[in-house]
Amino acid sequence: MAASADGAGRATSGGRQALTVTLDHAGLSVADLEASEAFYRRALGFEREVAFELPGGIRGLMLRLPSGGRLELFEHPSPDGGLTPESPLAALATRGYGHFAVGTPEIEAVYERALAAGAVEKVSPRPSPEPGVRFAFVADPEGNLVELVERS
């Protein structure tokens, strides 16, 4: 069935109005909650929204960008190792989480700020396969991939 947008920006399918859905946040398990919070604050401008605890000694933080995007960090007291690929393409060889992306109209400045905050360069800013888009990848200090996206 073909999908189209109605006047309110909601998708319609086969004459039926679809539900409105937005991406609320991404969740990331980290080894050091405080160090990860400090990195995402310095590198990308996230601020703490709420701290919480879950059963089993799991600590968490919800971080928020001034633009509204949110990132949830979790620290488990005895985590298993996770995916820390050498490149974005290597991450595609494993099903499941590969990266999360943040948008910016100033990709070069955000890329340099992330590197100065401790990120590791993975892919420098360049044109994306998607027309009108530039992208870059960095890894946070724990090796998690973060994509930077600039749309014209």
C-alpha cells in the first residue's frame, strides 16, 4: 500500500490514518557513567535531565540536547563486553546496535569539538550517499560509534 502525508504531517496508508510516532531517545550501556556523561556534555552539548537507578545495581542517566534529542546512558555493575567496531562498515557486520546519529548545521565545528573532548576519528566529514547530506563518524572514549549529520 502506498503511503502519503496528510495535512497534519501524519502518514496515511490505504486510506487509513496512521499513528503518529517519534523517536524519543537512544539507549547506550557504558562502563563509566560519569565519564560518559562528561564526554557527551563536552563533545555534543548534552545536559543531564534525570538520574535514576534500576534493580540489580544498574545506574542510569537521561541526557538531553537543547534541541530536544535525548540519550539514555546505563551503567551495569558487571557488564559483558559489547560491540566496539573499528569502523562504521565493520559495525554493519553485526546485527543490532551499530551507532546513533546527531544532526548539526555545523558538522566541521562539532566534529572538531568531539575530537577535542576525547572522541576518536573514524570518518572525517564528507558527502553522504544521501543527496544533500554530509556525514562523519567518531567513537566515544568507550568505542561507541556516533554519526554526525549535516543536511543542506
